[in-house]
Amino acid sequence: MILIVKLGALGDVLRTTSLLTPLRRKYKEPIYWLTSPEARPLLKGNPDIKGIFSHAQKISLRFDRVLSLEENKTAARCAQKVCCGQLTGVILKDGQLSYTPDSAPYYEMSLLNPNSARADELKAANKKTYAEIWLDLLGLPAPKNHEDIRPKLFLNAQDRVEAKNLLRQHLIQAGEAIGFNPGAGKRWPSKEIPIEKSRAILRALSRLKKPILLLGGKEEERRNKKIAKGFKNVFRPKSMPVRSFAGLIDLCSAIVTTDSLAFHIATALSKSAIVLIGPTSSAELDVYGHGEKLSSEKSCHCFYLKYCSQKNSCLNQISSLKIAQTVEQFITTHVTPAIRRPGSSVHKSLDSGLRRNDGHAPLEKFL
């Protein structure tokens, strides 16, 4: 039997589901998962998972193969205790967190590397996605297509009820709204988009004449209120359970987001995700054929820093115009290819509209 130990963050738990199909194909054994109570709903209903344990739960089973993927002493201790065969990943060594030699290609780029400068160098030089790194070091079969390694989230009709009610309240049809998630949670505030830049992106997206859902968690409600001020086509959903939040993302036409839970949910649901990349490894992120990664031309030197060390963050330098044009490409793909061609009349109209002053500060200020 196989055990995956991954407690959080929520987005990291979800992206780790990309390993389930390759693991099942190679080992043909039942897979169990040890996670946090908060992350458990993200794994609910996944047919590749035989059983889910909560972190505080005592585990009587023993496992031939354990993937210890949580940089946490209690989790590492549990992983070593229940393993009766091969363990890969985070371990306790002389009472301190360390990692097995076979997992070095990943953890040498992490905070577990005592040489933080070297960790940053390795992360910046890396060209593989998260899934590719783990497939290689675990010796798992190469995927046949994007679907083989795409994270999976299985929603049911009940998970979409709250989202449908919200859309109905604002007279928005399913698949009509654009989702915008400028926050990044408490752990990595350096990944969030500054308020004024978020407003510039909203102005650019507003030119697409679509309703916009400003997404975020409870801790981002006050911040999102400032971002949305004055926009008539922007709606701020209240904080909701994670599966209902996923249901809301599933009813959007496309998602513009930071490297956050919203991004991983979008990829797990095969939604068009335009991810805005700041102090994170662009190579590690994958849109699985459904979206695009956008970043500034400036290299980021803030890996693992809670707050950006630069006066003008790299997220602030991503063109709002480019973001809107990228969204337009994805939401019009199934309408008419002419809209997607640079130089087409509709494309020119959008381009000129985005560059006009609409009563706010000139958009060029934020491009």
C-alpha cells in the first residue's frame, strides 16, 4: 500500500494529486492520504484515493511506499513510523527536518536546504514542472498527455449550489463571468497583486464587457472591497467553504489569478487559468493546456521571502493590457477565431479601448 503525507497549503495538496494516476499505474496498489482537516474536502470523491486520514488521527496501517511531502516534524515523524518499506521525502534526522537522498532534486530547492542562496539559484535554474520533478525522481512512467498528470478535483451538484445562487442573484449566466483572484493568502503576501495594480487589471478586464467575480478568502475581504470600489461590473462573493469556492470557479469562463489556491483549483477543473507569476518558480507551474503563464521581463529575486524586497514588484510590472488580451483569447476561442487574431477589427477595438482613459487614472500608468 502507498501513503502520501501532504497536509497543506491547500493549493499544494491539490497540485500533488497530479501524482495519483502515475502512482496507480506503476504500483497498482491502493493509495491512502494523510492530510489536514482543512484540505480533506479537496480530496473528497477522488477515485484514486482508497482512504483519507486526518493529521490528528492514529494510523494503524503500515505502508510499503510512503511519500513524505510535508516540511513538518510531526508529519515527518508519522511518515517514518508507518513506513515498513521505502520512504521518499521529508524525514527527521537527529531531531531536525531533513530529506532522503532520492528526493534531493526537489528539496534542495526548498527551505530545507540550509544554504538558502543555493536553493534560490537551483529554483531559478529549474525548468521542470512540479509533476515532472516528482515523476522523474520517483521513476514513474511519462504521461501520455496533460490529462494524465493534471491535478484532479471532483465536484458534485451540491458543490455548485451556492455559486449558482450567487450568479442568479446578479443575473449572471454560468460560463459568463471572469474570475479574478489577486490575493495569495497569509503565508506568502509577496505573491499578492498590489491594490492599485489590481484595480488597473480590473479596468482592463472591464473592457471585455463581461461581469467579473473578485475572488478571495475571508482574510482578503477588506482588501477586495478596496479593489472593487467604484466598479459596477465587479461582484465580490462572500467567503464560502472550499468546495463551494471551487464550484464558483468552475462556473467562470476564465480565471485570472496569482499562484494560489484559486490557480490550482482552476487547473484541477480544466478551466482556462491565466496565472500571474511573481516570486515563485514559473517552470514549476503548469496550466495543462488550459491557460497561460504571465510574468514580467524582470527576474524575481524574492523566492521564499514573505514580503517583496523591491520597490516595484515584478507582479506590478505585468502589462494589464496583455492580461486582458490573453483572457480575451481564451474566452472567445469557441466563439470565432477572428477575434483572436491580432489585427482583426474586434482585437483592434479591444486594444484601443483598453488604452483609453475611462475616467480613472490613465491605464498606461499601470502597464
